[in-house]
Amino acid sequence: MSGLILSHLSVYRGPCPVVDDVSAELRPGEFVGLIGPNGAGKTTLMRAALGLIRHKGASSLARLSAAERARTAAWLPQMREVAWPVSVETLVGLGRTPHLRPGQRMGEADRAAIARALDRMDLAGFEHRRATALSGGEQARALIARAVAQEAPVLIADEPIAGLDPAHQITTMRLFAGLAAEGRLVVAALHDLGLAARFCTRLLVLHRGRLEGDGPPREVLDEAMLARVFGLRAYLADTPEGPIVQPVEVVT
Amino acid sequence: MFTLSGRGARPGGGQTAEVMQCTVCGRPPRPSGQMTTGRGDCGHACRTKLGIRTTRTGMAAMRFRALIAALSALVAALFLVALLVGPAGLAPGESLVALVSGKGDAAALVMREIRLPRAILAVLVGASLGLSGAALQGYLRNPLAEPGLIGVSASAALGAVIALQTGLAAAHALALPGLALAGALVAVLLLLVLAGPRGGAFTLILAGIALSSLAGALTALVLNLSPNPYAAADIVFWMMGSLADRSFAHVWLALPLTLLGWLLIAGLGRGLDALTLGEDAAEALGIRLSRLRLALVLGVAASVGAGVAVAGAIGFVGLIVPHLLRPLVGARPGRLLLASALGGAALLLASDLAVRLILPDRDLKLGVLTAIIGAPLFFHLIYKTRREAGA
């Protein structure tokens, strides 16, 4: 099982660093939440880590060939794009692309992976619906199922739960935590600090391109960091259900 | 601050599920995945045994094979009819015998030198247009894309117009298609320079529009300054597109480039499928987009450039055929390629037949007819799209 090692990763847009010298070693089995305000560089960091954009420094994924990387890491972009009215099953099946040799058709193992991903995303029975006719949240779940069907040891997701109803936000976070518990590495950019605190095993705080915090949620999320990075005052509590983080007020 | 009270409180953490067994085969799940329902989802072939899910998937694959078979049969039938219809008025039996045996001078000449190359060209050009249209629509994720979009058709037409204007076309039979191919080649080189090696779909569209406009303007300039009204009339009629009076010389000129173009595009199916998810996701799925784009541009330029060189600009086929066939292939861009190629060949064969049957002695131009058929089909598609959107 492979993780993701970033060393001195920087991305420049013109002279300005959008991601500034980020180093981290993410290990299999971790569910890493990438948090930070809008424009902090979360998406750019993930795309650079995958080698999809020019960067300085090194990422263990960016070094791989395109085909090898696709088998190692699944990427769920923030933009939820479904260009054609294909069936949900076809859409999810696109996740199997890296596992097929040129000209090879999908086999029983691929179909089983698709069915597992559909089951996990609560989409059983949606197989033959047109993906473009689904509601926004259902479409989001189908696209997550696509990334899950890739069955790669690393899953990197950009705001995967944005736009999902509360129940599916929780089931998706639980699914990601379950994938991590199986020995995969899951990295997700998240805006919901409460869910990040409850489900992630580790949080990376990104602020103006720099890594401002790295560690278990309860160590990372404190009043000082929330005020400095997010400009927030939050209600923090420990309960038998796990930590509760509820933003309360903006601090100026 | 706050602390976690105990590891067990963590939701979604380590689930200590006992090893489940599949209720169908009695085995534990394969290491590649996790079992959720236990009813055949073990990763073995149990779903097939239960008849779950694979049935309709299998049906979709069968429907696709049936569609391809039907379209192939249609192309074959139309090809045969195209060989049997013409102003020479040969009896069907007589003409086929003449075609195969080569005996019966006049009939054999008509069959082998006039009707056969014309029918072959209809297949080549129609398939190129259908295939290129489907590939471009898939790449740009836009159902309005068509082969003319990247500027190669307009530039090939400009080459042909220059051949007509300078009189080279009259001096040598292959000067016109030759110059048209040169125009297509210049266009594709300019296109690759303009769009850059790593640019996305958007720069390709912009570069294509710029090239089309420039070639169109230069064509208009040639017409504008033409001192010879006959040459101007020739140019206007040529630009309408036709397969009349083409010979095997045209077939041999167009064939290698057309086949090369088909070959380049045929390998793009999986990449175009992946592009359904957008460029970023497709690239992360291991699709090398810059390579895909290069193969696409070269493939479209070779096949459509060769088509324009021998037949002139024939519109609407590359736009309408992928549109009509898309619902029949489950909207999958990869599957649309072959279906669209066959559909394009069938449509052009049928149109060329119609040209000969509707006004046999007025030389109705093929491109005019495809536009007259295509535009109302397009109206229908707009209406259908509006109805689906509920507007």
C-alpha cells in the first residue's frame, strides 16, 4: 500500500506562490482532512500532488507514469461534470478505465467493483438511470462512486460532500473513514469543520498556501487557529459521539 | 481545550466486522474489495449467477452489436443500390454482371469508372464526416461541434478555390484535390502552432474559428477579385460539394489519408469516454490529453481534408449523424465513433442517391441536399431538447 509523500511542494501563479513549500508524509490508513478558507490553495495542492499541474518540489504520486498513477490514486475533482446522458452504471464504470488494457473489455471483477461502489454510495437501483437526470446530490454520489470504483490505494477528493444532504454527508464521511480503515489513504478537502473533526484521523490546515497545522483534529482545531486562519469563533466540545466543532461567530 | 474520551467513541473508525461469506458461493469476499450485502457481491462471478445487473449491461452490449449490424447492413444495401441507379439506365442484372466480369464495354465502363468510384467515395467521405463529428463532439463535450470547426475544411476549400481560379484545375485533373490537401496540411500545422502543445479544448476551438474565418475571407477575396465569371461560377458550384464525375484517381488520392485518419481516431474511444467526467478527471484516469488531442486533430484533418479535396465541403453530416445516433449507444462517446462512421456513410450514400433520383438532369449538388435535409433535422433536435428541458 502506498501513501503520499510531499516534500517542499510549491506552485506558482506568476510570481505568487499559491502553494508554498508544503511538506507532509501521508500514510496508508489515514483519513486526512485538508481544511482552509476559500483560496487557501487546497485544490491547487491536491492537483500538484497528483502531478496534474506544474510544481516545484516533489510528490510521490507526480513521479509515476500516467497509467501507474491512475492505478495508485483516484481523483475526484470539485467540478462535478457529467457531459453526456450516460447511465449511472456507465459513469461509475469509468473508474475502471485504469485497470483495462487497450482494447480489453470489462470483466466480472470490474463489474463487481462497480456494484460494490454503487452499494456503498447507496445507489443500488440507480444503475440504469441517466446520470444527467439525477439531482445534484445524487450526481455527486454517483461521481464519488466512480472514484471509489477505481479501487486505488489512494483517494483524493476535492470537497466531496458539498451539496449532499446531511445524512449522505455523514454516510460519505463514514465510507471514507472505512476506506482508510481498510488500509487506504483518503485525502479530502473539506469545509465542514465539524465533520472533519469527527471523522478524519488527521487534519492539514492550509492558509495562504502554507501549511499552518498538521495533526490529529483535536490538536489542530483550537481557538487560536480558528481565529487566525478562518476568522471564526467556534463552540468546541467533546462528547461520547466525538468532538463537536460548531462555528458560532466571525471574529474580525 | 477538548479531548477525546476513549478510542471507541470515534465514529467510522475501525469496523471490526466478522468475515462475511457470500450467500451464493459460500466463499469470503475477494481481497480486492469489500462485501456489503453478502448476496453475490463477493467479487466472484456470483452476480451473473443471480442474474443481477449484468443482464441489462449485457443487453446494452447486445443492443450496440445489433445497432452496428443494422447500420452495416444499411450501408451495404445503399452501396448496392448506388451501383444500380444512374442516368445510363442499365438493368440491375446487366450492370452487376458488367461490374464483376468487366465484359460488355459500355456497361463495364459505366460501372467500373463512374458508379463504383462514386459509391466508394460516398462511403469514405460520409464515414469520415460521421466519425470526425462524433470524435470532436466527444472531445469538446459539446453536441454542436462538427468537422468544419477546426478550420481544416475551410482551408482545404481555399486550396481548391485557388486551383480553380488559377486554371491549374483545368490543366490537371488532380491539381484541385492536390492543392486542397495542401490547404488542409497548412491549416493543421497552423492549428497545432496556434493551439499549443498543452492547451485545452478551448484554445483548439478558438484556433479553429480563427483559421476558418481567415480561410473563408481569403476564399471570398479570390471570388471578389476573380476577373473570369466562369471561374467564379466554377468555384461557387464546387464549394457546394458533389460526388458527380469522380474517378478512381480521386479514390486512390483520398483513400490512404482517409484510412490514416480513421486509424488515428479509432483508438480514442476510451479517452473520449473518460472525458465525460471533464479534462481533470480524465487526465487523472491515466488519459494523456495532449496526445489524445494531437491524434484527434491529425485524424480529423487527414480524413476530412481528404474528403473535402475530392468532394468539396459537405455540411451537416458530421453534425447531425452523431446527434441522431447518440441516444442509441447510451450516449457513450466511444461507442458513438463506429456507429457514427457507419451512419455517416449511410447518410451520404442515401443523399447521393437522392441527388441522382430527384433532379437527374439538373446536377443537384450533394452539399445543398445534405444541408436541406440536415437543417430541418436540426430544428427537430432543438425542439426535442427544449421539450426535455421543459421550456
